[in-house]
Amino acid sequence: MSSQENGNNAEAESSSEFLEKIEINLLLEGIYRYYGFDFRNYVFSSIRRRIWYRIGAERLNSVSSLQDKVLHDPSMMERLLADFSIHISEMFRDPPFFKSFRENVIPLLKELPFVRIWHAGCSTGEEVYSMAILLHEEGLYHKTRIYATDMNEDLLKKAKGGVYPLDKMPEYRNNYQLAGGIKEFADYFEVRHDRAVFHPFLTQNLVFAQHNLATDHSFNEFHVIICRNVMIYFDRVLQNRVHGLFYESLCKSGILGLGDKENIAFNTHSYFYEAFDPEQKIYQKMK
């Protein structure tokens, strides 16, 4: 192949990528204007992969054809939203985080007359129930309100149910024990067929609500905000936006818990925090 042919192929590929990016930007803009979901500042490579997955699943041939379907068929938007919603979750996920929370954060919360906790991007709720169990064991649940939010209503419905596959319980029991659990994990659920149904008392102080980190505002003041491995899918602009939201929502000396793939550095609000347990990505608002 001649150098001229190589150059022509590279130019054609570059043009195709440029056109694809325009189509994707138009799709995301249309979704935002029509449905109110804002994915415009998600990591492009991740959002592109999920768009092409849906194109293949629907047997379409272009981003523009997907846009046409999304804007004229709400059920298509529901399917695409499910693709965009990241819902990797498990009970006591990353046990050292929960163990550190139990050992280092709980003593601070015991000094408060009432505790408000926000789990942002709660997905199907496993980590929310984990926190409820931890607080119950530490004698704090009766004076705590946990607000669990996600942008996806279908995920919130699953979270509200507190019903999970029974075959996951051995893994979750191991996580619970590694996180410093002090009782029998099986005491917190009952078995119905092939499902584990968590006891209703764990939901007494839980509030599940739809909230979009990309577009919605602060709705309360919190002593603790947990948002773990959600912002890894956001670009720098959206990460700064969300950190600003969390800063506004945390009371002074409040605790921010991030995921193991995240940290507080390099965002516009990092200098307002001190590392409470940097290894477990737990930070305290100081200014």
C-alpha cells in the first residue's frame, strides 16, 4: 500500500470518528433536552461503548438511527438509561472501607444527637443496607436517617425491596465478617425460595429518592456523604460539579467517603478537606 493510500485511509478514519463524535454529542444533547438526563460530561469512551452496545442490541446501524428511536420511543430511552446506569454493587463492598468507618467514623457520630447520611448513586442498595446493619450494631441506627439516591428509578425500586439473590449471601457474609461484623450475617435476612429478603427494621430509617448528580441540587445538610466509584465515569468538569454539590451538602467536620478508585485530589474543593483515612478514601470537611 502506498503512502498516499495510507494517508487517504487515515483521513477517512479520522473523518468517520469526527462524524461519530458529532452524532453522539447530538444524541446526548437530545436526551438532556427532552428527558432531562445529562450524560454530556460522562467519560466519552465509556458512554460510546454503551451506545454501540444498544445499537447492536436493537439491530440499528448508526448513532443517528438510535437518536431517532430514543426521541420518539420512551421505552427505548428506558433501555438506554439502563445501559448508562452503572450498577455494580455488593454488601459491604471493599470491607476495609466499612471496617475503617466502624472504627474511625462511628466514634464521631456517637457524639451527635441525630445523624444524616447520604448514599449518592446507591444503585440497587446493597451498600445502603450494609450501612444500616453497621449502624444498628453500633447502637446508632435509631437516631440516623439514611437518604439513598440514584437517577435510575428501576434501580431504586430494587433497592427499596431489599431482596437479593441467595447465592450471593456467602460472599456477602465473608465481606461482613471482614468489615468487622459482630453478629451472624444470616440474622439480618430470611430465605424465601432462592432469594434473601432483608428484615423490614433495616428500612425504617431509609429514604429512597431519585436524584441526578449531574443536574440536581443539594437537598439537605449531611454529616456523612458516601459516593463510591460513581465519579470514575465522569469527566473532570462533572467531577468538579459533583464535588461542589457534596461540599455544599456536608456540614462542617462532615465525612466524605469515596471509592477505592477515586480520591479528593485535583478537584476544585480538595483544599477544604483533610484526609481522615486516605488509604480507604475517607475525608473530613474542615473549612
